[in-house]
Amino acid sequence: MKSNTFKLFAVTLFVLVACNLQSISESINIGGPSRGDPNSPSPLTVIIPNADDATPTPFLPLDPTARALTPTAVPTAPWGGFPGPSVPPAIPIPPPAEAIVQPAGQFNFLLLGSDQRPNSGGFRTDTILLVTLNPDLSWVSMTSFPRDLYVYIPGWTMERINTAQARGGFESSQLTFEYNFGFRPDYYALINFWSFQAIIDNLGGIYVNVGRTHTDHRDGHGNYTVPAGRVLMDGETALWYARSRYSTSDFDRTRRQQEVMLGIFFRMISLDGIRRAPDLYNLYAGNVQTNASFSDLSPFLGLAGQVAGEPSLIRTYAISSRHVTSFRVPGTGAAVLLPDYDSISILLREALNAPR
């Protein structure tokens, strides 16, 4: 029974990754599942902070009249004991972040959603979600990192954070987080799209509380519309809804990803998940990479049970538009987000420390 409980907990974590989960602590209200309908998801209210957040941001080439920074051939070395760049950066490399002190007995689990396609070796981690677990203090926090954050990847250069894992595996991701944000993740799990779809289909679909009618291009369907309200989605539809990006910005996609995540969670706990855990586990086991063993995660089983019964134990955070500046990389025109390290540090110090 204990092994199956662990498997169910792991399935839940891994599935959440695949829908590009991101959360905004000021804009989400989570309640418990409906007592009347075991398949009903929790009430959810997601508010878009700014009116222009729903506006799509098309790619624009770098303005030829704009001032462009010349890549530094031999950059100044602010990186201390970290590996220096192997490729000249397009902009100066910031110094390492100050280390964040965390409570004893706490672990950081990095959940990564790969955009890898079948028969394709290359990938980026377009979902980057940090789950912080502290069984001694009985709390969990989830913090999302935008895929386009332009940071220093130690040993490589200034680049989007979603390339760190592909550059050098989990060690590269660990160094990237330690250098830029002041903490080092302990464990990771990497999952792909088709595992996400298979698990939702095995659950018989999920009910999603769609906050507002959404219309966007969908392959094989043309313009596809999901109406506002409670909608039953299969795996393919849920993946499209969570990742759809042509008609809206990443901020609106964040709202939809939260809705899908909650649909998965409450669908799972409404079913006989413990009995079905081996089947669910086998669905994703071949497509998940992780450095965490059962013995590593078994201390968190009790905490997982607490969270299932009391969702308020979970605190959610995200690096949002308030913490970044839009930027075009000189020479390439690539659209990225420059971190405001001071405001991000304030957010992470709260996310990595239990409330007092």
C-alpha cells in the first residue's frame, strides 16, 4: 500500500508538469472538490492582472535603428567559482545571486516539461516548475519560471532558461538556478507531451473549469472553440488548451494551464487512485527521467496525504510580468525576458520559506 501511495503521488507530480503548469499566487482561489459530484473540479477564479496580458505578442525582428550591444569577445569575469562562458554572451553576464537560506529538512524538486516530439532528440523545457516540500513544517510551495527568462547558463553563455537542461543535463539546470536565483534544486523529473495525453485518456478525461471562452487554431480542426464553463476534455484537447498560443499571450496561457492542472488533480483524487496507481505509474515510467528514488521521496508520503485533504497547505507563486522586462537579443532579435533580480529574490525568499 505504501508503494502504491508513493506511485500515485509521483504520478500526480509528473502529470502536472506536462500541461505547462504555472501559478500566480495573487490571482487564484482554490477550493475543495464538489461533494455532490466526485468528478467535479474545485472552484477556480483566475484574474488576468493587466488588460494587455491577453494580447498576443508576435515575433518582431530587431529594429535596425535601435542601439545594439556588441557581443563581448572576452567578457568581464563576474562569475566567481562558477564555470565561465564558452560562447561570448550577447549582453554582459550578471554576477551570481546571493544564496537563499532555507529551513532544515526542506527539498526542492524541479519539474520539467519537455517539448520533445517523437523521433526527435532535441528538446527545450518549456515548463519549469519548482515544488518545495517541507514535511517538518507541513507545507508545499510551487513556483513557476517563464521559459523565456534570459539568464546565464554556467559554462555556456547568456541564453533562455529553457535550454539549460539540454546543455548539460540536471547538473546544468542546478548550476543555472544556483547562479541566477541563489538556490540549488535537489531532484528533478522530466516528462514529455505524449505521456501527458495518455494519462488523461486513461483517467477517462478531465473536467476543466474554463474561465472564459477560448478560440484558437488547432491542427486538424481549424479555429477551435472551448466555451466558458465546465468542460470534459480528453488528453489531446487538454494539451491543446494548455499550450494554445496563437490568439493569446503566455499570461493567458498561464490561466489555462492552472485550470487544466486543477482538473487533473481533482479527477485523480475522485477516482480509486490507490488501486489504479500501478497502471498509471506504468503509463509514464518509460517516458520520465528523474534522479529521485523511492527512498528519496518516501519521507514526503505523509505530507502528500495532508495536502490531498487540505489544499490550503500549498502556496503558489510565479515569476510574472512584474518581475521581468521584455528584450530583444542584439544581433538575433530573439524575444526574451530580462529578470529583475531584486524583485525575483523577494518572491523566492517567500516561496522557499514557510509562512510565520
